[in-house]
Amino acid sequence: MSANAAEADLLGEDLLALSALPSRDGAGERRLRAVEQTLPARRPRLMYGLVAVAGALAIAGAQIGMSILTTQSSYELKTLTSQQRSVDWQKQMLEDDVAGLSSPQYLAANAAALGMVTGQAPNYLRLSDGEVVGTGKAAVSTSSVQALKKAGVANALVSGLPLVTDPDSSLSAGVAADATIVVDTATPPAIADGLPTPTTH
């Protein structure tokens, strides 16, 4: 009987809870009524869509413009780099020409072509009284240095450069016959499987 009593208590509590709920007889019910004014017209959402599309197109156009400018700049940079390389080569060639023209061999050959001779004994001029100190002998026309007839070392920088007094002759034509130039024509071995290993004992 205790189970039946527990069920009755639960039913009683449910009835009390239901009686506490508001009744639907019209006191707590919401009623529909007519509106006196019409609501203001809402802005069409099409305008927002057009603004969004226009903004996306503007961003895409800006990105395309930046891409075009970047590409154009890279082409200009490549052209300027090529020009810089060409100018560097020309500068190097001019520096080689200047080095050849200022080499002691070329200067000695031009001095000999102009009639200068190498002095054997040094002479000095004292500025205080104008006296010549030294042997005071004139230089002889024969010299131990024969710049026009024999160049001690072949110089590729002055090869083919004409002399001052005679444009048809050059220093390379005056290189002695016994001066041999050794040119190494051996090419390095082809590298197929890494660097070649030298043979050792």
C-alpha cells in the first residue's frame, strides 16, 4: 500500500502545479490588433550587394594594377642589370687598355722610338747653385735595355698597339725570337662521377 500512497502523492503534486499555471480563459492571452501606421520601408538589400560587388571589383583591379607595376619593374630591373653588366665589361676592357698603355714595356718602347736612351750613370742637378753632381757625361746611344728590339716578357695588353712615332710597328713585333710563350692547351678532365682522384704511391 505504500506504493499506492506514493503514487497518490505524486498525482496531487502534479495537480497543484497545473493549477498554478495561468488559465487560457483570455486574461493572460495576447491578442492581435491592427496597426495604425505602416512600418517604414526597409532599404533594399540589393544596394548592399552592389556595394559589396563594387568593392570586390575595386580590390581586384588594384591587385591587377599592382601586379602589372611589379612585373614592369622586374623587366626594367632586368634591362638595367644587363646594361650594368655591359658597362662593367666595357670598364674592365678600358682598364686593361690603360694598364697596357701605362706598362713599363710600352713606355720604354715609345721612349726609345722618340730617341731617348737609358742613362748608365746617374747625374743630379743641385738646385742651390745649379751644379751637376755626378759624372756629367752624356748618355751614349747604345743601351743595355733594347725596348724596341727585345721585350723580356710578352705582354698581351700591348700586343698590336702602335708606337707613337710609327703606327705601323708595335711592341709585339719586337719580341725576340727566343722568347717563347707557353700556352697550356690541355683541357681539364670531364667530371662524370664526382671529382677526379689523384693517383698516389
